[in-house]
Amino acid sequence: MAEPHAAAAVEGSEPSTRNEVAAALAGYIVDGMSTDERAAAVVMGHVGGTDPDRLGRYVADGRLGGFLLMGSNVPDDERALREVTDAVDGEDGGLPLLVAIDEEGGTVARLPWDDGPAGVELQGRDPGDAEAAFDERGGLLERAGITVNFGIVADVGTRTSGFIRPRALGADAAGASDRVAAAVAGERPYALSTLKHFPGHGAAPGDSHSVIPETSLSADDWRTQHAPPFEAGIEAGAEMVMTGHLRFTEIDDAPASLSPRWYAILRDDLGFEGVAITDDLGMLLSSGDARYADPVRNAVTAIGAGADMVLMVAGSDEDTATEMAEGIATAVADGELPEDRLAEATTRAVAARVLASGLLDGPEFD
């Protein structure tokens, strides 16, 4: 059963933290939204280019909950990038949407001027270096008008994880945990922090951009070897967790991004209360698995499984995100997707937008 709306959860008491206030505001906002509006609010889309007018129309017409900046959206300097983010943040008197980027640094850096250490460079260093690196990186994001970073790799860089190993913050659970928590502490003053790729790419060999990596690792081994960095990042206050297209056959045959079992583990076992967002659903299309060839079906399945936002980049065009939102709304109308599940997801997504907006950062909240 879905959890009650955030507003109901604090009814009868005075919310005392930023998260509680954001959840309460989100609950009231979502209560006034139509099913179509709720469905659009849980979709994060992407189109290429740096034309502010075109990008602004894309998010406004789709009423999307977020936009992901890729390399093609990043101009040559910070001033021009700020024009792009100002155009897509949706701030026209309403609540700004989430403007996201994959800014890990090092191997995955969308900002050409981010030359700070990341990934393998930080693996052998003190956690304080990771905190300093993400503090500096967070400052770059804030100046550019970016409010969400998909930048903290909480995967463990094992020897079997050749794809993710250079990007991980630790080669073992303990080291990764310390640096992940430090990275969250460094970045959080500037942008919403995201941990990826839950439940851990380090356990499953292969590149999830082209295949669905698979492992037969047991639940107990996962808990001791790959869960700790995610748990540490959650305890440090990360607002978002990205679920990966990873198949742990001993736990669920479905990829974690589409698995009710993995979302339950994330909530019930790790205590995560923020936004669970899928990795790019376009990657599932690239896997060649016929079961995941329809992005709209993938989006409906992900929200039904427990995701709060769905992300679509690879293989998408101007219409894909809108089609996904329409598919989610249709699934609710047909009774396939419970209305309260969509309401729960939208409430979490909107609460993140409240936090990212800066509305609760002033002295009035204090």
C-alpha cells in the first residue's frame, strides 16, 4: 500500500525540518494537480542543443518535472550555460523544475571547466579530499543554475566492475562509504545529491548502456559488500537515489530500476525517504531485450514498481517524454497504475523541487 500524502503525514503537528516542510507543501500542491499534471511531473526529459528558447518551450509544453543537461546542452562558458538553465527551470511564477546533470568529474564531466579530482583519483585519498572536491564542484553547479547532480557514484569499484571502477569512490565497501558520505556533505549546500547506481554496479560486470549486467550475488553478500556506500550516503542526507538497470537474479529477475523488490529494500531496509529516480530508460532499449523495447511501458512499470521519477535520454526525441507522461496518466485511468502510487511519487518529486527552489533557505524558515 502506498504511503499517505506527505501533507497528511504531518497533519496535526508542526513540521520542524526543511524536508518535512517541503513534504507538507508538496502534499498540498499535488492535491490540486490533475492526473495528467502528476504524470508529467514525474518525468525528467532531455533534448539536445543550447538554444534557450527551444529548450524552454520543450519543458514548458511538456510540463515536465525535470530536465537533464547532457554535453550537447553545455555551451563554452558559465554565462551562456546560465542562460540555458534559466530557460529550462520553468520559473514563470510557478515552482521551478529540477535541472540536473551528470557531473561526477573525471571520466564523466559535462562541464569542461570542472578539473577537480573524482573517481579513481579520490579512491586512495582521505575522505576530506572527497568532501573538498564535491564542495568545489557544487559551487560550479550552483553558479550555473543546476539544482540536481547525478554525480556521486556509490558503486564499489571491484575488480569485476571494469565499467564502473574508474568512476567509483572506493574499491571496497568501507572506503567507498566514507568517501560517498563525504561527497554528499561537500555537495549538499549547493545542489540535491544523488547516489548511483543502486543496488551497485560493482557487483555486476558489463556496461549497462548496452546490456543488462547480471549477477547471482546473494542478498546477504550484497548487504555487506555493496549496500554500505548507499546507506552511508543516505545517512549523510542525499536527497535522491538513482536505480540502475542491473539484474540480481537471487533477488529479482527484473532490472532493479523496474523491480518492486529493490524499491522496497531501498525504502524499508536502507530507510531512504527521498526521490528514487531511474537511470536513463533509453539504456534498456539499447540492451536488445524485447521485454524492455517500449519506453512508455518501461516508465509505467518503473512508477508502478516504486520509482518517483523516470529519466529518458538515449533514443528520445522532442515527443518521447510527453508520450511517457501520457502513458503514465493512461495507466492510472485504466486502473493499471494505482492513483495513490502516482500521488506518492509526484509528492516526493515536487518536494524535491521545493527544496531545490531555495524557498526554504532564507531566514524566514529559520
